[in-house]
Amino acid sequence: MNSKHTGIIDIGSNSIRLVIYEQIGPNAHRVIDESKHPARLSEKVNAEGIIPLDSLEPVIRILKDFRLLCRVQGVETIRAVATAAIRNAANRDQVTQYLEQQVGLVIEVLSGEEEARLGFVGMINTIDVQDGFVVDIGGGSTEVSLFVNRQLLHSVSLPFGAVNMAKQYSDQAGNVSKENAAQLCRKVQQALDAEPWLRSQRNQSLPLIGLGGTIRSLCKIDQKQRKYALDTAHNYVIPAERMSQLLEWLPSLPADKRKKVDGLSNDRADIIIPGLHILHTVFAYIRASHYVVSGAGIRDGLFFETEYPEAPICPDVLRYSVRNLLALHPSVPIEHVEHVQKLATKLFDDLQLGHSYGLRARRFLQTAALLYRIGVTVHYYSYYKHTFYLMAHARIDGLSHREIILCALIAAFKSKSRNRQLMQPYKDLLNETDQELIEKLGAVLHLAIALDRSETQPVQDIVATAKPQSLHLQLDYKQEPLIELRELERISKDFHKTFGLRLKVST
């Protein structure tokens, strides 16, 4: 299968990052390499707003290393961008030309508007949310954007971030006094006051979707303290009261103790407090409802705009993510799983399961139907366990963390006892009624799989009618479904245990 590699280099104000994407055919991509090095470009800006060229040697070394990594990985296209530190430097053009000469890369300096747009594109393609604010706190700038119906309406780039605020308001260890914290917050509020569209949205109670290292670090701290079951920051929800607790606790710690906080990296310990104050001040100003962490941002936006310039925003996040994951497992027979999805959906509708479990459950079943075989890529025997692990840890965009586990458990369903074993480590993510939902949808999926056991799609359509003690299946087939009928007989006892209905088949 044809593939090509794309390298995205983000020269930020705090760190420089490289992400290498592999595009496989027209329908799938994945990250195959990632590197990050702290650079603190915002700290290199002198009193005249100039970045001295002789201070750029560490940056040049990092960029040369990244170019080497791209060459080793066979990267065809490298897109290198610079954000606030270089954008706002008085000698911006001189810095850019010097780096290009030394490294041999073309460097795009993004405007604040472009940076906000790219962060939005990366987020909106990976989180299923209709309305909200996007807040991207970098080292030298903070982008605040408003989107409604998945369309970007307004954005602003504010000239402060975690690094330059730390330089101005904290000591060398990263401690911020109460007086300095108050001054920092007033500066943020004054900048927000200058944007009328922010004030007009203050009573909407929309989610704040955070990008950047500040909120990811706060997410990791919270997950460590909660002993969270998933090692996934993307789409993690932090309630307002929990963030307020972190705001009280973290600034009270002296620098030596803050460096030992589980989940907080050493290269962020001295800038986390200014970043936290910026984040909380914006949250309070817009009167947001809660925080959502986005692990996708500007680099993802750059990838989507580079690879899909005509239509960088996908209309259905979950469908795109599931199809992408499916395409990365070529051993899965596509016609078979698509047919299983069709039959499972028909069973769901005929049994009117949406009345009991909601229409969202229909999408859970459809997701599980398409992905139930991906574990075969690892090993056929006990493939359901591999399917569960891959789904639970592969980041299915468009689903909450709880919903990812639900879909993985439905796809991996074998029996009540085996399913409960898989469920145990994730019980804190699930609701009391989820076990019944998993068992019912798992049984429906098994029924749909049985109806295409030969993987030749002999059963074209079905009509399922539930009666007091039985489920009647009327099969419309193109050829005698002998293998399918034997498989239905084999699973009939397990189906009866789950639904209390005996299978009766008419052909």
C-alpha cells in the first residue's frame, strides 16, 4: 500500500516539537515519530524586543537534529512554522533568514490568527463538540477562539504566555507572590476586556477546550492523583471545582516540592503557575462550564491543512476516526465488518434498543461492529483481548473516555464473566447500568457476526421481531446460508441467557 511521510516542526516560544505523520493510502494516517526539546525562545528576547542571533545555537542544533530524523524516516514534505516568540521579535525577518540559512529549512512565521485557526482545526477534527471556546496557552502568546456549530467565529492572539509571564511575574524558581499573581490576572483581564465578542458570550456557559502544555500538565497531575485508569489526556474533562483546587494547591508549594509533583515535568515546573493563572482567569472571564483537554492542536491542524487543503475539517469526527483506525489494520475484511455493522444496526432498530439505551448506543454498536476484528492483527487466538486493548488505548476520537471503554467492551464481548474481567480496571469510568448495556449490545453484535460467519454476505437483510419468549429472525438471502444457520444455533444459548429470548429463524 502506498504511503508517504510528512514532518511538522513547531518552533514554539517554550519548546520545539517535531511530529512525523505517515499517510497510508487516501483514508488513513498515524504518527510514527515525535520529538520535543525545550528552547525557551521567549526568554531570549532582550529589552529591545530583539532575539540575539548568537543565542540561537541551541535552536539550530535542535532543528538540524529534526531534519536528520525526517530524512531517516523518509519524509517527503517538511513544514516548519514559528509562533509568538519569533513573530513578535523586533528582528523577526533577520532571525528567520538566519535559521533558514543555518538549517536549510523554509520557516513560516504564523500570524496570531493563523495560529488560532490551526489550533481550532486540530481540535475540531478530534473532539465531537458543537460550541465552545478554544484556549491555547503557549510560551509567548495565548490564543482564545469562539466556535459555534463547529465553525470558527472569532479569535484573538494575546501577547503573553506561560514563559514571558513567568519572566515578568515570578522568581527564578517559578514562585509567584500573591501580589504578582493579582497583577498577572489583571493584565489578562484587561486584554480580554478589549474583545467585545468575549463579553457577549459570557452567559452561554460553554466548555473551555484547552490546548498546550499548561493544561496537559494539569491534566496529568489530576489523573495521577485520581489514579485514573487511562493514560490519555485527549478529551479528558476537568470540572471547574477541581481546577480551583489545583489553583489553591500548586502555587502554595515551594519550588523544590513543586518539582516533585507527580505528573509535572521538570521543564514545566517553573512556568506552570503563570500558565495556571492565565487559564483560570480566562475561564472565569468567559464563565465557562468546565475544562476539556485537547491533545490535538496546531501540529494536527497543520497536518490536516497540508494533506487536505480543500476540506481540512471532517464533518463526522467519530466516523473519520473509526475508519482511520480500521484502515490501519489491513487484515480486517472490510466488506465483512461493514455488513456486520449493517445487520447489527438493523437488529438494534428492530429490537427498539434505542428506547432503553438511547440513540447514542446505536453508534457504540456500529463502532464495535467495524472494529471487532482489529485484534487479529496482533494474534488470531484470543483476538478479542487484543481488540479490547487496541480500542481502549488507540484514542478513538469523537468518543468520551467512558464511551471508548464501552465500545471496546462491546467489541470484545464473549461472555459475562470474561467481560467483567476486562471491565474491572476501568470500573471507575463506568456507570452502574453500563454492564447491562455492554452485555445486550455485545449479544446483538454476536448475532450480527453469526449472520455473516462465512464472510460472503449470504444474508442480505433481516427482519427481527421480539415476542414474549422468542426472537423471530426473517432472513432475506442470496444463497443458502448454511454456515450462518449453524452459527446461529451455536450462539442461541448465550443469546437466550442475555435477552431471555429463544432464537427462531425463518428463511
